[in-house]
Amino acid sequence: MRKVLIANRGEIALRIVRACAELGLTSVAVYSDADARAPHVREADEAVHLGPPPSAESYLRGDLIIEAALRVGADAIHPGYGFLSERAWFARAVRDAGLIWVGPPAEVIEAMGSKTAARSLAIAHDVPVVPGTTEALRDAAEALAVAGKFGYPVLLKATAGGGGKGMRVVREPSAMAAALEAAQREAMNAFGDDAVYVEKYIEGPRHVEIQILADAHGRCISLGERECSVQRRHQKMIEEAPSPAVSVALRKAMGAAAVRAAKAAGYVNAGTCEFLLDADGAFYFLEMNTRIQVEHPVTELVTGFDLVQWQLRIAGGERLPFTSSIEPRGWAIECRITSEDTAHGFLPSTGRITYLRLPGGPGVRWDGAIGAGTEVGLHYDPLLAKLIVWAPTREQAIARMHRALGELTVHGVETSREFHLRVMEDEEFRRGAIDIQWLERRLDSLVDAPPPRAQVEAAAVAAAMLAERDRRVRTPRSASSAAAGTPGARPELSPWARAARGQGLRSE
Ligand code: MV4
């Protein structure tokens, strides 16, 4: 393997370009009209134009992408996450074109695409799942009988599932018939399949996932868990590794379960098993993600494993050098920096980035693909970058993230920076008292939380300086001093400006 085409854009495409460079592989970017001057294109060794900005006409055009790979003489295609990464037909087409697919076999992607098939596979291999059925319900009478057996509340889930569509919580028998109808209708609209099954509803669980790596020679290891509970509408905002809720013993049990599931599926390459973890420490397998994930860096920082390099090395036939699973060292946190107005319902924000200052210093990693001049539009995901930190303890990692967020400046679009600062200051978050409903429960109080005193003071100073500048522009210097051209002659300072000076701004 010498040359890799990267079928993606943004920060993950740049992440893969960097892994290729470190492994001595030639990288080939692809791009839409909107991304002609994007960092992932600039940094790759070569680049191929695909088409107009809409994904359906560019990054989702599997045919064009395979054609491009063959034309430039690439040996492999790395799909990143999103776009074509979990489309079994694309993995198959890549293989049929004689190219290496940097991911699991098409058959495994297909099998894991069905949530009920994944659930059946887990059950067959002693991987705990939430109590419930796997077969589609025939009618409300059957739903009531099954719910009676497992006990309320129950959750109706679409068999074709994913992303929370076609899910309904049912808290009492009288609500069953209407909930079943609603779930079936939503499932039909979303997936073209109205099959719905029942699970016991787990109240207030955490979302904890296990990273695995499997090579093509039968070796499969766990790299520990990531805590992903801080999410809103199934969009994760903050991830960390390890999880504050996972002990060494629990990590061992969850890791072993994930490895059993991966081996049973014939898994090769990097993958993730998603679990719910309840307040009593019981865990339940939900599904397997057959791609590199957005939040992979937190695992990299606590294990020292370069997951993207290992994806490429495994695809090239290399063996994993370890047989046993890895224990995390220290603590890593990731904040997703998105172009969203978090104070106003997470509305997407668009525009041109006019100024960018990036954080740095000890333990700070920036995985982004933006710069001054980047146009942020509505064609793609709002993820601009990921800010990731490492420190010896969780407390230190939170302090470091707060410091790094403070160093970040993005002008031109609204971002999630302020939101993340408020979370890092939040007492519940600092205690690790989070679950999958935490963010939605706390969103208003986080957005309304006053910033710390030092930030209010800094804002007051900036306001004073701006007011002073405005005053000078509106009030021309007196005729005599203008005529004399006295250098350094200044109008009198306003009280605000004097206060600003008093705060230490003595550069004038
Ligand atoms: C659940 C659950 C509670 N109990 N299953 C949501 C998406 C789908 N992949 C699984 N999901 C859930 N399944 C039972 N039996 C709660 C969720 C859930 C969730 C899971 C992971 C991450 C975020 C979530 C947000 C809402 C609900």
C-alpha cells in the first residue's frame, strides 16, 4: 500500500492526511466546489475535484470517487466517518474495483447495519443486551403482553433503527396502542419499514462505548471506554476517556464483551461497541459502529495508540503487536467546536471566519480544518474542529480544557466555545454526575450561567476601550492642538477609559 485516497472532508480528512504522511504514504484528497481551498485539499499530496457543493453530488458520489482512485493510481480508500463510511455497497464496490478498503469487510458493515441482527449476534455470544424481544410486534395486544412480562416503563424501537427515530417510551398499559402506532408510522417514514420491537426502558443511563482494534490475523483488543453522555438530540458535544463511572473491573468486563461481539462478527479494523451503563453499573450492548469515530482522539491520548495509523496498517495486512487489552493512562477530554449558536437553540451559524487564534501549550491538541478565510456554509456538518486535552487527572484535564477554550478565538461565525466554558465551570459536570439526559435537562441553566468575574472584567475593559475609540472618532481634536500637530496630545480620558487603564492596559 503506497497511495491512499481519502473520501471525506474537514478535520477527519486532514487527520488522515497526517497519518498517511507519518507512515510514508501518499495522500489524495477529494473536494467539492465549496472546498477548493480547504485545508484538507491544501495539505494532501494530491487532490481530485468531485463536483458541486451538495454531498449527493460530491462526497457521496461513490462512483466518481472510485474512478478518481483508479485514475490517480491509489491502492486504498479511507472513508473517514459519515458520508460513505458505513455504506456496505460502497465498501463492496471499492473491493470489486481491486482497491483496499480501510475499514471492516462489507459483510460486517451490512450485518451491523441491522440493529436487531446486531442484538441477536450479541445474545448468541453472551454479550448483555437490554431485556426485550427481537421479533417485530404484530399488534398492541402482543406489545401489552410483552411489556407486562418485562415491566414498565418499556421502549418501543424500530427494527431498522438508528438515531432515535421510531422510538417511544411507554410508561403504562393505557398508552401502549397510541405509542405503537406512532412508532410504526415514524419507522415507516424514516426507514420504509414499520417493524417495531420492545425493550425495557433504562432510566437515566450513561452512554459508554468501547474502542476495539482487530487485525486480519484473528487478533482483537479493547482500548478501553469513552464516556459520551454529554449529547443533545443524539449529537455528542463532549467526550472523555476514561469514564468517571467505570472501574478497572467494569472496564475489563465491558472490553471483553466488546471483543466477543467483534470476533463473533468477523470484525477487522477499528470499531466501536456502544453500551448503555445504568446507575447500578449494569451495561447493555446497543450497536456497533463500523468506522473511525469523531471522538477517537481521547482514546489515542490515554492509550498512546494512533488509531488512524493502525487503521491503515491493519488494512495493509500488519499484525497488532499486542494480545492483551490496554489500560488508560491519565485523562482526556474532547470538546466539539461547532458553528452553532448554542445560546439560541443551537441554530447553525454561517459566514466567513475572519480571525482565528488557536490554543496551545502543554497537553493541548487541535484537530481542525479551518483558518482565517474559511467560508462556513450549510452544505456540511457544523463540526469545525475538536479541541482535545490530556492531563494526569480528570480535575486537571477540566482545568486545562477551560484554559485552552479561553485561548481560542474564532471571529466571523458563532461557535460552541462559550457553551463548553460554562460546562467546564459546572459543578455537576465537574463531579462527573452526567447521563444521556443531563445536557437537555441543564441546557437553559448552562446558557444562562454568568461567566466568571475575570471574564466580565475583561469584557468591561474591552467595552471601555471601544467606547473611548468611538468618542474620539466623533469628537475631533480641538483646532489648536490639531494645528500645532502636537505629537501625543490627547483628549481627556473618560472615567471608563481611566478604569480600563487601571486594569493594566498601558500600551498607549
Ligand atoms: C435506549 C435507551 C434507554 N433504554 N434503550 C437512542 C439511539 C439508539 N441507538 C439507542 N438509544 C437509546 N436506547 C433502552 N432500552 C436510551 C437511548 C437513548 C440514547 C442512547 C445513547 C446515546 C444517546 C441517547 C439519547 C436518548 C436515548
